[in-house]
Amino acid sequence: SIRGEGYLRALFLRVRARQGKKKAIGAVAAAILTAVHGILRDHEPYRDLGAEHFNRNDRQRTASRLARRIRSLGYEVEMRPAA
């Protein structure tokens, strides 16, 4: 079982939901190798992007996709940020 709440766990869960466990393990392994390469190349410590990384990047895209989906179901959608 994967422990913690960092970027690698979020990546694993995200890929596993769409493509299965084996692909998710491969994606995490690739991410680790990419991080190690950057650490060795730049001589900088590892900085975890955090579990919310994907949510921060995809917030507007997710809202637009959901609005399109709702419109396709025959509803009107007005989007505005929550107060």
C-alpha cells in the first residue's frame, strides 16, 4: 500500500483510476526517474509538488469540461467563482 499524501501518490491514484495498476506503477517509476535525473543534474534537493498539484493545474479545465457535459445534457450553465 502507498502511504503519504504527496505528488507520487496523487499520480498513482490518478493513473490507476484511468489505466490500471500496472500503468500507474510505470508512471510513478518514470516520475521518480525524472526527479532523480533533475536532482543529480542540478544538485538540488527534491521538492514534492504536493497532492494538490493536479487539482491546481486542472481546476479551470475541469470546470469547463463539466459545463460542456451539463450543456450536452440540455441544461444551461452559468459559471462564476464561488464567494
